[in-house]
Amino acid sequence: MANLHREEPRRRTLVTPEGLTVPFMLASRGSRVGALLIDLICMGLSLLLAAIAIGFTAGSLSEMGEHLRGGTAQDHAMQALFALWIIIAFLIRNAWFIAFELGPRGATPGKRLMRIRIAARDGARLTPERVIARNLLRDIELFLPLIMLGSSMGQGDNTGWLATLWFLLFALLPLFNRDRLRAGDLIAGTWVVERPRKPLARALTEQPAHAPAAAYRFRDADLAAYGEYELQRLEEVLRLRKQDQMALVASAICDKIGWNTPQGVDVGPFLDAYYTQLRERLEGGMRMGKRKADKHA
């Protein structure tokens, strides 16, 4: 067991509230840094595009200045554009991470490119409270010390050194705990994990099937019993293909929707079909602006 830990120091095993044992890999520190840099670049480009759009609008207002009632109306319009810029900058800085991580993928564009995502350490559903808590700490960890560091340049006092120490204190924290957690993760009860490399749809086609999954057709009421959280748990079970876990999950689903529980070789095709049809239903709802977070929603 010790040798396994040395070979795979990032491997963890999680027991979900349903009693399922799910092994996974923690994201590496390099992938987390890479994801953050990608997100910061995307945020900067978004701010730049917003500034260009506002600049064009301001230029148009300047050309129309003679049609406005003197200089006062034009000044007010310019002030409104500047206020709009401040609002956009505030939203991008504070809502970028929260908005993306509250989505079904639990990942920002940077995390998606690095194939990582956030997850709750207790195996429960990733709640808005957890996501908001971990990202509010980012201001203290990253943005405030960097702002202080930038504003202290050329002043010749100790503010720059204090800001540097502040930044390093939080930046190096993941190096000194086993689960590579930053302060936001510690507060929110989250961690960052790797996403599987192989798409589940392709993995399912590689599994030998003893009964056609297409033989199972579920009513809308059968699929309405579960939401995005249960879909993610079912996906983890199907990746592992452990017969005891699959039989347990199939029994729970059948009890919920009133079906007879499949036995033996029929369990896999049953779960494959339910996963495929549940995912199609949830994705169709998202396209129509409807979300179902979990079975309690």
C-alpha cells in the first residue's frame, strides 16, 4: 500500500453519500497554475474587447457632440461609459470563476483546457455556497496583494515587500498540504481533480454488451427522477465498471422509477441506456434554459 502511495501520490478514494467508492486523481499543481494563467489571459482579453467597444462608443459621442445640448450632456454620457467600464471590470474580476464553476462542468475555460474541475471533498453535490466561498477568497489570495504590489512601485516604502510576502503566503500554501489545497479550497471544502481523458461515450462502446442498450426505453417521468448531480455519479460508476457498484446503482434506480431490477449481464446495458437518455434529457432542458441540479430540485 505504501508503494502505491509513492507511485501515485495524487490518487485519492472518495466515498459518496450513496456509499459508492470512487477513485480519482488530484490535479497537479502545474495544471492548476496553467488553468489560472489561461483564465487570467481570457479575462484580460474580455476587458480589452469591452474597452475597445466603449472606446468606439465614446468616439461616436465625440463626433456627435455638436448635436448634444452643449458640453454637459456629452460629459454625462462619457461618465456613464466610464461607469459602465467599471461595472464590466468588476463583474469579470468577481463573477468569472463563480459563473463558470457553477455550471454543470464545474470548470472555467482554463480548467477545461487543462482537463481539471472542482469537486466537493465529501462527495456531495457542488453547491453555490461552496463555489462562492472558494472564489471570494481569491481576492485575498491573489488580487489584493497584486494590486498593492502594483500601487507600491516607485514609492520606496515597505508596502511592496509586505504585498510580496502576503502573495507568497497564499501562493505556496498548496505546497505544504497533502491534498494541494489553496485557502479557498480549505474554507469551502473543495478540491481540484483531473477529468478522465477518455470520453465516456467512447468508453461505453468499447464495453462488451450482452444485451442491447437500445432495448431499454425510459419514459420522461422515469428520467425526471434525477438531475445533474446523479448523472455525474452514474458517469463515475460506468467508468469504473465494478459489478457490485453497478448492481447497487441499478437497484436504486429501479426502486426509484418502479422498474424490475435487471440481473447479471443485463445490469450494464440498463445503466448505459439510462445514462444516455438521462443526459439527453438534461442537455435538452439546458438548451431551453431549464436546469435540474439534483433529484431534490
